[in-house]
Amino acid sequence: MSKRKASISVEELTNGDESPTIIKQEPVTPVKQEPFAKAPIVGLNEDAEKVLNLLQSHGTAGVSDDVIAKCYPELGPQDRVAIINKLVAAGKVGIFNQKGVLVYKAKDPAEGTQIKGSNVEEKTVFTIVKEAGNKGIWIRDIRLKSNLIQTQLNKVLKSLEGKKMIKAVNSVAAGKKKLYMLYDLEPDRSITGGAWYSDQDFESEFVDILNQQCLRFLVMKKEQLADKIYDYGPLEAQTLVSATAQEVLKFISELGISKVNLAEEDIKVILETLFYDGKIEKTLLADGTYSYRAVEMLLPPPGFVKMPCGVCPVIRKCSSVGLVKPKTCEYLTDWLKKESEIF
Amino acid sequence: MTELRNLCVKILKEFFGDVPSQIGSELSWGPKTLPLIKSALKLPLAKVKEGLVVLISNGVAKFEAIKEGLAVQYILLPERVLTLSRIPRYLATIENKLGYESKLLIEEVVKHGTISISQMIIKVAARCQAENPEEEVKVSKLYDDAVKLVFKEYLIRMPAVEDCSGNVPIFANTEENFKLPELNAKNIRAVVKGESSAKLPDHNVVWRLNHRRFDQDLRDEVMISAITKRFDAYAGKLMEILLKLMYERTSPWQSVSNPIPITLIKDTLVKARVKNYLYANIQQYLKVMENDSSRFLSTSIEGPNNITVNVKHAVESITHTLLDHIVAHRFGDKPRRIFRIIRSKKYCEQEQIQKIAMVPDKEAKKYTYKLLEENFIQLTQLSRPAATSGPGINKVFYLFHVNLDAVVQMVIHQCYQALGNAMSRRDHERSENARLIEKKNRIDSFAKSLKEQGQSENEIKEMLEDLMTPPEKTLLENVNSVFEKLSLAEEQLDDTLFILQLFQHFQRDAIKNES
Ligand code: SF4
């Protein structure tokens, strides 16, 4: 993933000019990797292909001989043995012992070529990592599954990384811990954190900008109607100044401040922050979604916080005796000296 | 409670001077008998008695019999002391609603603590005469105003003394708090004109301020201005009408009003000859206000054509906003977001907070712990019993939540402290500049006497010009602006306090009703 740093300043945006796109970012659309390509397999007869398909559809769970027999009653035991042997020989299928029962599992067609030149350990580790898909796997879990000792495992992982067969990814959820997955997989959103993360860093600046811009949009809607507000009833007017997440998304997309393809869900998350800021209200619509509108708070800042004591960090230590006291308090002195009316 | 004690003493000193404040300070530790107060203060008995009379007649202290009537103890009423500093606001509302004369009458009551209606009128008349010697005082107008003040319950009648033979007087037990005594406007006029000095028939029926009534006005103001701020002036007007209609059918300090028919609101507007935008859109306005998260109104259970005013919810919403502002100013916008998340989710895990607040891990933790440290939020530990979560694993959850009552209580105390701080700073500034202030006062009285001798304004100005040096003048200006700023701060602090106390009032009521 390329680096996306919001090199844009907050002022620039709030000026309202449609600023050029500065944030560079490739879309984070999670790539769904099909674990097993469904390409026709040459050199196998129809029956063998049938069986292979069955195995592939079961993925890593594996299929026992009984199941094959059930699915394809036309194949006799002899046929099944012949087919499995053929598939094993072609490297398409592996045989595993699961709790005393033999099961067959289809192998990734790409695997055969990729692991060429690797030793058994590497193969095992590779398989384990591959099974984890794009959610990745902790090194500890690899060790438990592979039964390799730490130093050996480290070596194997390093070697696989060197061959660009697997990669390590930092997870958003758990700080410094590394997750391993196949080299060309796009990490799952739960690991990257989606639109709000770049290289595992939470883009709080980006969130703040979106927060401001969403509010700006809603306030703008209100201001645009301000002159004509009494042409409508208050309820109609309220509907007119409201916007759905979809509309806000459209505005944000057109603003071009984000090259990330934001989804409606992402905007909802941002609108939710505004809701908790107390700056907007939401109304439940008939279709179960919300519409949002900017609102005024019920009170202006109260008198308490307009004088220094209301925001004083040491109020708990302040009394008529002792070091911190109102008679000599610097905060009060500064505030009283200020020419301007603060009220 | 130290903050409250200190503050009370300061207020008492400001309003009534040294002795009553010293007595108040003694009583703030708990009820005391007269000999105990005397020995603690080492003051002559007469002085102590005088001071106690001041406190009691102003309603900031009371007495009760102990030891089966053998002794009397005196009790300070701290909450009442605090309302003293609210009096300027009371006066302003009264002037606003009922005019200048009513304000003068109330002022007279404040000055004396308790007073009879005739005396009230006579004193105000004398004052008007002195202020404006040329004009004849309209006693009948004052009379009407005074009666109106009683009628509107701004004044409350003190119970008559039935028996004062024992140690403690026994008061008549009467429900007639607002019953007018026998009054005679003619007699009063005669006294005002100096034609008679006979004792007026109502001389022993005395009245004091009905604080609750004034507070009700202030509360209405707060609610109306909140609605005006959130919606518009029309909505504010509607709120005003709703409150008026509420009081016609519900006692004013109920949490929820009785249903108010919408047709009645319309009638009120018609009667007031208002056929404007509001009239045309009443239904829509009601809907909008009802749907708002502030929950001032709700449709009544009696059907869609009735509306109820939910005073308790309104006060809660206003208090929420107040606390939000305080958190935002003290800690920042993001802590406010976190504070609001926790409050609306009731119980909330750290992880959940981060997710909704969209604040980086570390920052979110920092803010949450800051709020915790400053007691704006609380932490509860919940452990799930081992049985349900598998053997040996005893999972512990840490949940944040907001204990609103506790937060309100804490902020109230901080307001007390801030108020006390502002007052002691004012005292300090006054004594620092005592010499200058004294000089200014002397010059002023000199100017006044010159004026009385018939000197013209300009001459006086010239003569006095040089009495103060330029640096002195600037200093004086500064001192004055400092005083102004501090008094304004005190007034505004009281606004904050008032809202928080309203909140407590309705919470307390709720507890009472439940039990
Ligand atoms: S007087 Fe000064 S130190 Fe004391 S609470 Fe106020 S601002 Fe803080």
C-alpha cells in the first residue's frame, strides 16, 4: 500500500476552495483472492476432473474416500484408487491422516511451482500461512501448527519472505504484532483498518478533516435556506436542510479531498462523530436510514468556563491559604488585565 | 463542603457586614444556641442578637426549640444564603415583567427581609419623592403593583405569631400564604403625604420574597432561550405560551405538565391577535420540538391533540449541554466527544469508545483517563464468573460510565469555589486600592456638596480636574473595570449554578416520588 499522508492543512480546506487532490492513496478495495483457480486441467480424464473439483470445493477441510463414493456412486473402489493415485502423482492432491481417517485435499495449482526448491519445513510453513488467507496468522500460531522450534521457524519465514512468497503485515488491532500471509494477498480490512489507516497508522488528521467537511456541508445546506426558511413550514424546512449519508458522501467525493474510495459506511462513521460532538442531529427515515442536520446547541458556553477558575487545572489545589490562592492567582491576573470584554 | 462554607461567609459579609457573617461562619459548622455563639465570637450579647435578627429576617437562618422548649438553637440555611447573590437577577426579571415600580417594591422587601405591604409602599413612595421632588408620587399605582406582586405570588406571607410566651414563639399554622390583609389605600396615602402617622392596620402582617416563584421565572427564561437558540424566536414564543398554559393546570414544579390541548394554544394566539407564521405552523412546530433530542415536549397519552411539557427532560438536556461545554473548554473537543459517547451508551468499554470516537488509540486512552482522573466519568469493574467463560478464565471487563448526579455535584462545588475565588479577589483588589477608592469617594461627595451649593457642572468639573493625577485616573479606570469584570463573572457563575441546582431539584423529586 502506498503512503498516504494528509499533507493538507486544515485551514486550506476550511477556506472552502476546491483544493487540488494532495492525498495520494490507492483505493483500498480488498481484493478477494480466489484460493483455487477453476481452470480446466489438462491431461486428466473426465472422472479425475470430477473428483478434483469435488476436492477443490471442500478446500482445506479435506474429503474422505467415503464422501467421494457417496458423491460419485458410479466409480468403483478400484476407479477411485486409480484416480487418486493419478492426482497425487500429478501433484494436484495430497493425502492426509485426520484422526485415523485418510482424507484427500486438493492442492493449489500455483503451489507446485512456487515451492519448487524449498525444503519440507518451508513447504509446511507455506501451507499454514496460505491457509490463513488474507486474515494472516501470528507467528506463534504457525509455530504451534508446524511444530517447528522458534529459531528454525524464523529462518524458514525469512527465507520465504526473501523468495517473496509470503509477507509480514502489521495489524491495526494489535500494535506491533506481525501477521504472515501470502505475498500477493491484499490484507483484510480488519487488519489494515480500512479507509482510516495507512501503513497501520490511524489517520486522525484525515478523520478530522472529513469531520469538518461533513459539518461544513450540513451547515451550508442550512445557510442556503436561511433567507427562504419562512417560505416553508418548520417541519418541511427541517427536511430541506437535512441530508442523507449518501448526499454527504457525494459532496465529499466531489470535494476530492480523499482519493480513497470512501464508502457510505465510512461517511456514516464520520457523521456519528459529529453527532457525538453535539453538532448535528439525526432523524430516522422510513427506510431505516438516517438523515442528518446541523443544529445549534441549547446553551452558549456557560459563565463558569468563561472565567479562569472554570478551566483551571489546579482548582483542586486552590484555596485562600497556601501557594495557589485567588488573591495572587496569575490566571486571574492575566484575565483581569485583558482589555477586551470576554463576556 | 468547605467551598460552600467559605462562600456563604463571603456572601453574608458582603450583604450584611461583619457580625452577621461571623455568626454565619459559626453556624456553618452546625446548629448552635445563643450562649454558644456568644462565647465563640466573644461579642457583646446585644450585637449577637442583632446579627441573628438580620439573618433570620432575611430568611438565611432559622431557629428551633430543643430540649423540649427549654432552649433555642439557630440554624444556617446555606442554600438560602446563595440565593442572595441571585437577587440582582430577580430584580431584573421583575422590572422586565412588571415594571420599574414593582422592582422598587421588591428592592424594599430585600432591604428589610420582611416588611408589611403598607410600609413597603410608604418607603418606596418616599424614595421616589426624593429622587424626583417635582413629581407627585402615584400611591395608587404603587398600591396596585404591591397587590399584584402578592397576587402573582412573588411575595409570601409570614405566619402570624400565635403565642410568644415561651422560649420559642409559636406560629399560626395557616395555609393562606397569599391572603391579603386589610389594606386601605387612603390611609397609606395620608401617611405618605405626612398627614397622618397612625399605625396602619396591616402593620403586623409581614411578607418576604417567595424565592421559588422567582426561580420559576428564571427557569422559564432558561427554557425559552434554549428553545429559541435551537430553533427560532417563534419556537421560543410557543414555549412561553406552553409554559403559561402549563401553570394554569399544573403546579409549576412538577416534572411533567398535564396535557395541554392544542386548540388552546391557538386560542391564546388568537386572543393575543397574533396571526403570524407561528399561528399557521403550530402543528409543525410542535412536531419539530417533540422530535428533537432535547425532549422538551411530548405528545400526551390523551391523544395527538394534546401536548405535555416535560420540564424534567428539558432541564436534563440543558444540563447535558452545560456539562458538554465544561468538558470541551477544560479538556478539548475530542474529550467532549468521548464524554458524550460514554454518557449516551451508559456503559462503555475502552475499545468501543475508540471505535465510535475515531480517535487514535493512545489519544483516546489519554482523554478517557483524564476524564476519569477529574471525576467526570467513573470506572466500573465487572468480572464474569469463571463458569461461563471456561475453566480458569475469569474475564474482567472495565466499563466506563457517567454518574450524572456525582458530576453535577462536583461541578456545583467547583462553582462555589469559583464564586468564592472571584469574591475574595474582589476584596483583595478593593483593599489594595483602598486609598485610591477613598479619595475618589471624597471627591465625589465634595462634588455633590458643590452642586447643592448651586455651582454649575462645568465649574465643578474644572475645580476637580486637578485633584487626581493622570496615573491615578488610569489606575482608577483599571480598578473599576476589574470590579465590573468580577461582578459580571459572579453573576454568570450563578447562571451556571442555577441550572445545576434545577437539575438536582428534579432528580431529588424523582427519588421522592419513587420511594
Ligand atoms: S483562583 Fe486561580 S488557581 Fe484558583 S481556581 Fe481560580 S484560576 Fe485556578
